[in-house]
Amino acid sequence: MHSKDNLLELIKTGEGYTLEFKESLNSSIGKEICAFANADGGKILLGVKDDGSIRGYRLNNTDSSKIQNIVRNMDPSFNVTVEQVSDIVIVYVPEGKEKPYAVNGHFYLRIGSDSQQLKRDEIRAFFQKENLIRFDCKANLDFDFKYDFDDKTFKSFIIKARIDSNLPKDHILQNLGLITDGKINNAGVLLFSHNISKFFLNSIISCVLYETATKTKIIDSADFDSGFVSNFNNAVIFALRNLRTEYIIKKIEREEKQEIPEEVLRELIINAMTHRDYFSDGRILLEIYPDRIEISNPGSLLFNIDDFGKTSLSRNPLLVDMVHRLRFVERVGSGISRVKDILKDKIHFEISENWFRVIIRRNVLFNAPVNAPVNAPVKITVLQKSILFEIKNNNQVTYEELSLKLKTHRTTIMRNISTLKEKGKLKRIGPDKGGHWEITK
């Protein structure tokens, strides 16, 4: 807070980036507060002319209410401090922590000594470019720990991240940087909410399998809308179960070779999830065609295209840190180079102003077995492939768990498992409770 002498010295410096003079309270006060909130904060002096001469202004209850109503109705809501020093009123505007702010549907930014109106896309792009706004660190005011926090997912995270489980939950979240101003931030919501689409509809991952090289006929599709880790795993599973496997016969044993290595799919999918623009309404798309795979995410590069594959810069660095703790990526920043080394000329990238797309060329002859056995393989459906894939990951999985994971009725699961048994692809070892599944060759 200022004394009268300090205030007079401040006025002598003149208007600037953090200081605005106004003769009296008028309708433009909201614009000035909004502009300062979107910049580095500042002070508005009421009772001072543009030339620095003092006219004086006395604050009354009506004026105080008017200012507080303006900031409460900003989007998002905001707070300022107002002080009367002698015959001058000081409105202290802190730097906003939930940028960008809007007042009456308009966005303003302090540029030099002026408060200029910008379009939402312009102000958002400015913040992102200058690293003044980050989605992942933004406090989420709608999240309710009692109803929305998934303790099971949190405990799983603690184990995978090798964090001492004896530490209090709030301490862990705080130390990980997942608490902002006493509230869980968006990175925390993505990781530990029961259903992230409740808060961010654009967090859904859409996966589609097409019959032809165009989008004319869909064979299989799924929208994954649970937690961040679950969505990641489910997207990887969808890709793997709909890709081909090459069978190589060496002596008696049969070796399986994936069409596209799982590590590549995991790297590219997690890359899309962590580096995407969560301020965009677009969602991640994983599309499988007979001749190619496309993984698309909203958000352009944050650096020059010439540095692609060499520079690691994320718009969601906190989320990247969490992914690294989970060891979903081998080393931060090395993913694209590693994938390019594995796939060689089969991969290329399309980069636009609003989208980032990875395209992997498939070998259309890949499903022709190398040194194939004399007997033709038993044909199974996409759902049956999915069941086998889930059982391969967990041979004690239940009918109910398969039903939930594959979004298919329990009776349908049971019927298809019976079919797999008849085809000699699956058998049950032991009782229903305590036993396990075994996939046969």
C-alpha cells in the first residue's frame, strides 16, 4: 500500500505498462482491469488526469460495489483491492492466474501504456507463444475432490511413479505441482478424475477402423473418455488389436512380429496426448486404414519446423513431467527421433497452423504369412481379437471386466468366448473363481 508521498512519486513517472490514470470512475474501468489481469498486473489511479495533474476523487459505497461487480462478472471471476489514499483512489490489479480474462465478452491486453482489445484467438496465441498461459497448470474450480477424485487411479500412479505411498495425498499432489492456488489444476484433473470428459469433452480419444482407404465404411470404432492413463492404454490396445501380426515359423516354434511395434504406437499416442492444444475443441483421432495409420491432434508446433525432431518444447510441460514419471516415454524429447529411426521412410508428418498429424504407411501385403503353416489360420472376428488381447494382458480378467472394457454386453462376451473355445483358441484352467484363461496356439 502507498503513502501519499509514495503515490505522488509514482504519478510523476507517468502512465505506462503497469500504471493507468483516470479522472473518475467510468465504464472503461472494466477494460483496464481486464487488460492488466491479462498482462503483468498494474495500478489504476482515479482522480488523476492524463497529464499527471491531480483532480482528486472520493470513493463511495456505490463506486466500491460497482468495481466489485465488474470483477466478479469477469470471465473467469477476478478480484482486485481498492484503497483511498488522501484524495486519490488506487485500484490494485494483480496479474491474473487464469488467463485469458474477458469482460462483457471482450478480451483486452495491456500493450505499452494502452489497453487494446483482441480477439480470443489472438490473445490466446500471444499467451501461448510467450509462455504466459498454460492449460495444465490452470486451477480447476469445478473439480470436487469428494466426488471426482479417483483414488484407485491415484494409488496406481504412486506405485508406477515409485513415490512413497505413506506420504499424505495432499502433500504428494502439492509436491508434484498438481495443486494451484489450493485447487487441483487441469493436469491433476486429467490424471485423477473418474471421467475427464466431464470437465473436458475434447479429452476424448476417437479411434476408427476403416474398410477402405477412404472413410466410406467403418468396421470398428470407439471413443475413450475415462481417465488419462486409461484412455492412453485403451487407444494403444485398439491400435494393436486392429493391426496385423506376421507369423514366422522357425523350426518348431512360431515367432510373432507386430506390423508396427508397440513402442512406436505408444510413443506417438502419448505424444499426441501430452503435446496437444487443450484449449482447442478438437479431439485426438486415431484412424486405421488398409494402407496407413493416421494419428492427429489439435495444436501446431511451438517452434520452427526446421527444429522438428531436434527441439523439445511442450505447451503442457507439467503433463509431460507426469508422463515421464510413469515411464510412458523413455526419455523426454527423444520420441520422434527414435520413432523415425525405427520406421525409416514409412512415417511422415503433416504440420499445419492448427493440427499435427502423423501418418504411417502400412504394408498391404503384411498379412501374408512368412513360411506359413500348411493349415490356414482360423478366422476370428474383431471382437474376438479384442477379447484375446485383453486376456493376454490379464489372464484372470472376468466377464464383467471384459464387458466394461470392450463396451459390450456380458452375454455377448460369454457367447464369443464360447466360440473361441470351440475354435481351439482359448481354454479355461481351473474353476470360475481362482482359475485363469489360457490362449492356445
